[in-house]
Amino acid sequence: MDMNINKLIAARIKELCEDRSITVNGLSYISGVSNSTIMGIFYKRSKNPGIVTIKKLCDGFEITLAQFFDTDSFNNLEQEIK
């Protein structure tokens, strides 16, 4: 899959929201991450969502970081440094 990591992160957050019927406002509330930060990830205004932000979102979803990144899309990313 030829998607960059930021697109994969945004897609994963959207997928988890849809699976749990959580809105952006709801995710913001349960994770403590601002709406503007989440929307920045979705609309590519955030160039590099930090691991602390992703961890907070995972806490809101009640999953681990490992569960967040354990998808075919992430597992099949090509190595950046060759």
C-alpha cells in the first residue's frame, strides 16, 4: 500500500471511531486531545502526530499502542532507512 504514515494514522483513527460509533467530539472528550488536534491529523494540518497524542487517543479508545499499530497497513510499511 502506497500511503504515508500520517495517512495511515488518520485512517486508523477514523476506523476506530466508526467501529465504536464515536464522533470527533466524543473522541476529544474521552481522550483529552483537542478537536483541533484530531482534525489536524485528519486533514493533514498536523505534519507529524506525536506518540504522546496517539497514546492519549489509544487511552480514549481503551486500546494499547500495539493494538493501534497492529494492522496489515502498518505491518506492511516499507522500511524508511535502507
